[in-house]
Amino acid sequence: MKKLVLVLSFLVMAMPVALAHEPRPGPNGGLKVDAGNRYHAELVVRRTPEVVLFLYDANDKPIASTGFRGSAILVVDGKTQRFDLRPVDGSRLVGTAPVAVPAGVKGVVQLVAPDGSTAQAKF
């Protein structure tokens, strides 16, 4: 019985990892990842300093960026680049990095929703 409880405990702990979405291509040519439990985020970079983040709900439907704000921390050429993301039209948040950002960049975006809740998207 103890073994059964132990095995079930491990399975329950592994469920959130199994249910999380893997990074996947987004409809705008970027990489789409989970941003907390409520959102998905697609990071689009084009080897320029401009960075665009598209927001989606948990069902992958675009959501208005109005009222959101974000901070990006990306690693470019081994150096950390920090900058803000601000809402523009539609479901986009846009920011300008201090340097050109290449495709496949690694980093994190911290989002603050209109209700004050926060979420992270790791790329």
C-alpha cells in the first residue's frame, strides 16, 4: 500500500509538467510559450532592436494588450539586455532593446495584467 501511495504521489506531482505546453511556433513567426496559467505569449524578433510580444488567452485566442505592461530580460551575445514592453494596437506589446535581438534568443518576459496579477514567459 505504501508503494502505491508513493507512486501516485509522484504521478500527481508530475502532472503540471505533463500538462504544460511545449514551446511551439506562433502564427506571427515567433516562439509561443505559456505565460503563467492564464496566458500564452509569442515573442517575435527580427534581428533589430524592436521586440514584439503577442498575447493570447489559455485557448490561444488573441487578447487585447490594453492595460498590460511587461519587462523583458534577454541574453544577447552573452550580455543581459533589460527593457520595458508597452501595449500598442491589438494584442501586441512592443519594446526596444539596446541592441539588435537575434532569432532564438533566450530570456524571460515578466507580464503585469490589468488586474495586477503577474505571469512569466520563458523563452
